[in-house]
Amino acid sequence: MWNRLLRLDLFLSLITFSAWPLAAQTTTTWTIPGALNAPGLNGTHFVSDLSLTDPGAAPANVTLTFLPTGAVQTAALSPGQTVVYQDVIGGLFALPGAVGALTVTSDQALLLR
């Protein structure tokens, strides 16, 4: 009898702990280690483009942060929407000649390209 109660207790504990993270709303952060708007040799110019897609059924609230400056931009994506930022550093952040990293934080899953 005690063995069955112990198994039932263990089973209920596993269900409780495995379901607990699903109830909490979490954010996800991606880091793009190299993002830039910078000149190169022989008249070349390098820029970083970024595409964000919300593949889910809920709207996504997105925060983009450029490091090392800490400049922040926000965006709201509708379900199924794709936003393309051509020259994300020079255009969206208005930082010509800047080189750094970019973090993307969202309350929903995203596809980044």
C-alpha cells in the first residue's frame, strides 16, 4: 500500500513540476555577435540586415538592443508578420560607422534571419 502511495505522490510531483514552466510567460533573447555599418577597403561598405518573423498565433513584442551603446528600439509583430530591416545599424539605430552586437528579445518565439 505504501509503495503505491509513494508512486502516486512521485507521479503527481512530476506532473506538477513539468507543467509549471508552461504556465509562466517567459521571454527569449537571441544575441547576434556581429552587427555593423562600417566602411571597408577600396570603397566598400559593410552593413547588416535583419529579418524577424512571428510564426505563432499571438502578437510578439520585440526589443532590439545594440551593444556597446545600449541603444534600444522596439517593434510589435502581428501573427505571421515578417519585418525586414535593411542596414539595421545605420537605418533603424541611425549609427553609421558602428560595429557591435545586437540582442533581440521577444515574448514570443521568432524566426531570425
